[in-house]
Amino acid sequence: MTIELYDTTLRDGTQGEHINLSVQDKLLIAERLDEFGVDYIEGGWPSSNPKDEEFFLKARKLNLRHARMAAFGSTARALDNIEGDPNLLGLIGSETPVITIFGKTWKAHSSKGLGLSDDENAELIYRSVQFLVAEGREVFFDAEHFFDGWKDNAAFAERMINAAVEAGASRIVLCDTNGGSMPHEVTEIVKRVREIVSVPVGIHAHNDSDMAVANSIEAVRAGATQVQGTMNGIGERCGNANLVSIIPNLMLKLDSEFSNVRDLKQLTSMSKFVYEILNLPPDSKAPFVGKSAFAHKGGIHVSAVMKESSLYEHIDPALVGNRQRVLVSELAGQSNIRYKAQELGIPLPDDNSLFRNLVNQIKKLEHQGYQFDGAEASFELILRRELGQFSPYFEVLESKVHIENGLDVRAVDQAVLKVAVGDEVEMTVSDGDGPVNALDKALRKALRGFYPEIRTIKLIDYKVRVLEEKQGTSAKVRVLIETSDGQTTWGTVGVSTNIIEASLQALKDSLNYYLFTNHSKATTAVPAEEAVRNS
């Protein structure tokens, strides 16, 4: 069965908290949705705000290859002014080939909210749809609050959707507007509606009960042929049905087809693109596309997936553009180490004692508070040092941080470092915006003469977590930093009861990792007596 994809990220999605898109943002997302293979893109409500009006004006210049643009709005406000209704005229003015309008199909909303009789509400739906169809537009009717309305008064709900069909609506979209319906209810009601209407039926689910994806899938199983939703499930309150989860479930689990989705491998990048435009961090635990979706931590799990990935993975992650990951932690076994070494391209000797030592070392470090899930560069340095492939490129002999502030004193954050590179010792002093920034600048300043390539890298993220909260100000802290050279990024970690020391550990690992991966540009590393972790 071929399913129509109707994306409302640009309209319903923008009603979510913390969601704000410029006109240019919406145009970029629209182009990407079209490239992915969405059938319909709901661009906004042209009569509700100037931004959407500008979007529709500029969207006419988009060279959409697959998608048809849809404008969204309501039925007319009054029966005596259908032809002059500002909302309907705004929809026509958007010049989209498809117009989606919603109308009341729950009697309580019609009678109490709008003060309309049953006859008046049915006529309002009929004449609004009829007017738009007469203007040459394809009209979809969103039956607002349909499932609640059906459960309250099925005869009323049925009469309203039939009014839309009789007026020329080409799709009836059943909306779980409050997001409270259960899958078995959706199945039963969609089947009944399919028996009483002569046009295709769609589903528009909200996620207030965490059922939007399940309800959308059940609607399809019951005969719905259009699915409405948003990318990453963004939307008002708890969000809309997440198309990023619905699409692979339908394609890979139920053998459903979509008219224009040709490459499901673009799903993960599509999801990340939308998050990037929204300026929001991706959901690492998102099914199918999240960073953790195919991540394995327990040693028994890792041992199994190395033999047969399907033992702990419901699909091949490559099908949706994702990848399998193995995490190194206190739960790790030898299989985790072997997998990570293989992933990093590090050949390992057949020495079981080496693996035992590595596993024990990792478990000891994580017991102390280290975390390598987001600090794989630090883990790689530990592994390569154990194999005799890495020695630190420098050694910090002494470090001092001076902090000064007061009512009549200019705030000063200053770091003093004594750094050894081979037989040479460099003493540097740097001021910074805070002690960690001062340390970072002082360390780079000391090393630039030896390793000029470090000028290209910068710290892009810095996180601190208190590990023993009940210990108060004497608690251990874990510092995770992420660094980039503009092409790749890597994470490192440091742990100490002293936040400055933990930060310095992570900074040293970051620079050492960069120098190691660019060893052809750096001078020969000079072995240090102490390990990377304690250098």
C-alpha cells in the first residue's frame, strides 16, 4: 500500500515550545523535505502572521521536484461572509496547489466554543470547502478533535466529515488533537470511517499520551493512506507524530511504500539537519536515528553483536543512515575493547593478558568517575599507550592559576604553566575569560613554537558534572570537552576534586590526541614517566 507523507514541521511543528524558525529557515527545511521525498509540505497559516505570508511568497520560487506545497487555515468564521472571509482569502492568496482547512467535528467545540447549531456547523464546513474547491484548489479537511468527537457523538462527527466530502474535499484527515486516544480506539474508528466516506483517509496524531507514532501506524493498518506529522516529532505541548520514526517502521516493518522516498539512508542526516536549523541538540536516544539507537555497552551484548548484530539490533542501522557503536565503560568486557580497536583501525595482538589489563584499567578509571562514552579520544590514547604506540608529546611540569576579584578590583584570571617538550622547557603566562580559558591559552602558547598546527583547533564544548554531590564543595567533578579542527571533532575527559586539574587533564588529552593523529606534522614524541592520565 502506498502511503502519502504530509509534513507539518513548518506549521504545527513551530507551535512547539522553544521552536522558532525564520523565513529562510523554513525555505531550507522545505527544500530538504522535498529532496527526502515528502509528498506534501504544510508551509504555514498565511492569514495568521506576516512571516508565513512572506514564506509562501518566496516558496513560489522553490524548485520542488516531489512535494506539493499546502497552506493551512480554518473554515470561515461566519456563514454570512464566506466569499469575503479573510482567512479563506489568505489561503487563496498563498497560491498553493493544496489547501488544508480544519473544522469542528466534536459537538462540544461547535456548540459551546463557536455557539453554532449542528446545521450551522455542517453548512460552515460545506461552504468553506466548496468555496476553495471552486477556486481550483485541492482541499484536505482536517477533522479537528475527531476521535474525541466520535467517542462523544459519532453521528455528529460523521455528519461533519461527510459535509466536507460532499463539498469536494479530496482527503479527510482524522485528528487526535488532544493526543489522548489509544491505538485500539484509533484502529476501530478509522475502520468505521473508511466504510462511510468515499475519499482517502489520513491521520494527524499528537503525542500527549506518548502514542502518536503507534496511533499513526495503527491508522495505516486500519486503512488510512495519508500520514501527517513532523520531523523529530516537534510540536505543541508534547509534540506531533514523529515522521522520523513512522517512516522506517512502515517501510521496514510493514512493507508500506511511499511515492517519493527513494533513499531511507538519508533519514538520520535529515533528522540532524532539522535539529541544526532549529538550533537544538539532537535527541541521542531517538529511535532509528539517535546516536544511542544502536549503541552497546554491556560486555555480553557486545560479544553477541560482534558475532551477529541482529541478536541485539532490530534492524541494520545502515538502512536508516545510522551506525553501530560500542561504548567503553565499567560494564565493558574484552569484546568492547576488541570492537573499539577494530573501529579505530588498531591491530591487536593475541594477548589475553593485555585485554584483561585494559578492561581492568578502564573499569578502575570509570569507578573513579571517568566516562569514555563521550570521550573516545581519551580512550584511544589509553589503548595506544598500552600497546606502546603512544607517548605524550609534552609534559606539564607545573601549573598555577591566579584568580583575583573584588568590589574595587579588576577581575583577573591568569594561568602560569611550565611545560617540557623533549629537553626544552617553556614557561608561559596567559590571562583568560575564566581560569579554564586561561589554562587553555597558556598551554597553547607554550606549545605553538613546537607544534604550530595546534593553531587550527579550538574547544567547542565544555561540560562539568559533580560526581559526589553530597560531598559539597569537596566533591569530585568530571570535565568533558569537545575539540574541533574544523573537519573532525573529538572528546576527552578529566576527573579530580579540583575542577582546574580535571580541566587540565582533558585539555592535555585533547592536544595530545590531535598531535598524535597528525604525527606526520609534529615532532617526535618524547616519552614521559607518568601516564597520560596522570601526566
